Amino acid sequence: MQHEYFEVDVFATAPFSGNPLGVITGADSLTTAQMQKIANWTNFSETTFLLEPHHPEADYRVRIFTPTEEFDFAGHPTLGTARVFSELTGTRRALVQECGVGLVHLREEGGVYSFATPPLRREGALSPEELEETCRFLNITPADVVDSGWVDNGPGWRLIQLADAASVRALQPSPIPGVKVGVVGLEASGSETTYEVRAFTSAFEDPVTGSFNGGAAQFLRGRGLVPNTYVAAQGSQLGRAGRVHIHDDGTDIWVGGAVAIRVRGTLES
């Protein structure tokens, strides 16, 4: 079978500066096993499969796969798939995506695609054992940690806050199977504040991460540490220059970024 295929650059500030995503359209005929096999072959951090919706309020349905597992939700796949759906349909209005966490609302303004962060599935403090394990993952000590907690909106993120952006950039982790951890550092200099983010799975460092940035915004907003609108930098240690736009409108926290289609073609399955 043939499917339209796209490779999308999400959270980019210039060509090839964001997080790449493979999107396969018309995927209703594919089995779960076939989707997982394709995602393993493309070997992006995530590959998505665009499907007809089941829910009457949804514009489309998406399934999200890493090379080894399926996620109910992830940020940059959500934005990249919305961009492809807009390309296929000519739609620039607000969109509703159906995925494993339910319905996710999206919008596009001035070329920036944003999603309303879904509710956290798990929040609250890390246990002492979880904090110790996470510090071993990051090769830091608990004394280096300013704050920590669960910010799981699908992938299973743990959050660690460090003292500043430089501490985040300096991390050299030793991954632990089954652990996913995002790290944030806030660093004020005069009237400017730098928001630096990195996110790690047990297999790789994710270049730019919408789901973790959404959870981190919920965590940081709840503590009054960030304004209702800010931009986080991510990807510097991987040669990327991703920028994640956060806006809290009082009802939802919106996570967005620029999204560009870099490759259009046909995938045969």
C-alpha cells in the first residue's frame, strides 16, 4: 500500500533546528504491529499515523509511536500532525485531535501551532527513592536539586529543577531503563530570564519536547516561578535551536512552536 509521507521540523527557528517527526497519512489499514515496525524503521524519536476519527468532535485521530513503544500523547507529534492535517485539508482554524488521552485542542496563529496541555495523569512529589534514582540518572546529587515532581501527561515525565540554565546545559546523564526525566533551569540576568530545558529517555535525549514543556509549565506556574507567557530553549546540546512558546490564558496552558514541512513523498507498506 502507498501512503502520503511527510517529515516535519517542529519547534524550529531555522531549517533543521527543531525536532523531526515522520507522519504517515491514511493509516487506517495498518495494524498496530505494522505501525510499530515502521516507527522502528524511521527511527525518529516519534512517528505518527494519521487516521479517521472515532469521536464526533475530532477532526482526525493520531497514534504516536517511538521506535520501541506507543505513547497516548506527546507534544511535538501533536503539533507536527496538526501541521500535516492542515496541509492536506487547507484548514487553518482551530483543530481537535483525538489520541490516547482523549481530545486535544489546537490552534494556529501567525505560523505557530499550539496545543492546550492535557491534564496531568500523575503529579506530586517524587518519592525519596525516585529522587535518588533520578539523580543517579542525571549524575547529580540531591543537593543540586532545587525542586522536583511528577509531570506525567502521557509519556511519564519526572521533572528536576536545577539552579540555572548553565547547570542544565552541563548535564551528562547515565540513562536508567524505564526512566524519563526532564530538567529545567531558570536564570535571570537583568530584565531577561533564560528558560533552558532538556529531556531524556532511557534511550536518547529528545531534541525539543512539547509534552514535558507543558507539564513543566503547569509545575512552574503553580509555584509562581514563571510569567503567563515565556519561551523555553531546548536542543542546544544536540546542535538544535528549538524554541517552545508557553502561554497561560487563565483556562489552559498552550504549548506551541513553529512547524515546517521539510519532506513530502510516498511511503510503501
